[in-house]
Amino acid sequence: MIQNMWSVTITVHGGHLINTKKTDELGATLAGAVYGDHCSPISDTTILASTGAACKHIRHVETQLPYATLVASICAIGYVITGFMGAPWIAIIIESVLLVGAIMVLSRLGDKLFERKRRGF
């Protein structure tokens, strides 16, 4: 996996090995791999998780997609910020604020939906 990441990084930079920190590229590559593994319906870990939870396989994938896509979107914003600014700390702060905000909004929406179902609407 790491060797593949290095070859992708060198290809993106025009075939030249440049003197920069590769941690950003490594993080983006590994995060994309985890997202793909988490949301793929043919992944062995997804199949085992749905089997262990005793639920239908495709239903398990459908329930995981919104959560994983939200986090992947916030990570993509952070990678873009890091790429332009070159400072990962700024991106981490912005990503943390976005994630906490998303959790607060989704929590309130979930409470409203739960209340609506409880009342029978």
C-alpha cells in the first residue's frame, strides 16, 4: 500500500521526486482506502460487519454511507486547505469545527424526527 502511494505521489508531481513532506499525500491515500473499504458492498469487512450485526448486507451499507461520506467530505475540505496553505494545523482546526457543527445539526434533526415519530406524525 505504501509503495503504491509513493508511485501515485511521484506521478502526480510530474515524475519528479520533490522535497516536500509526504504525510499529506499518505494521509489522503490511506483515508481514501479506508473510505472505500468501509462503503464498498463487496468488502470483506463490510460483509463481516453486516453478518455480525445480523442485518441485511445492503441495508448495512446504506446506513454506513451517510456517516462515512460526511467525514470524507470534511476530510477533503481539510486536504484542500492543507494543500493551498501548507499548514495542517489550520486544516485540523477547521475540520474539527465542521465536524462538531455537523454533529450538532444532525443531533437536532434526529431529535426532531424521533419526537415526530413518537407523536405519530
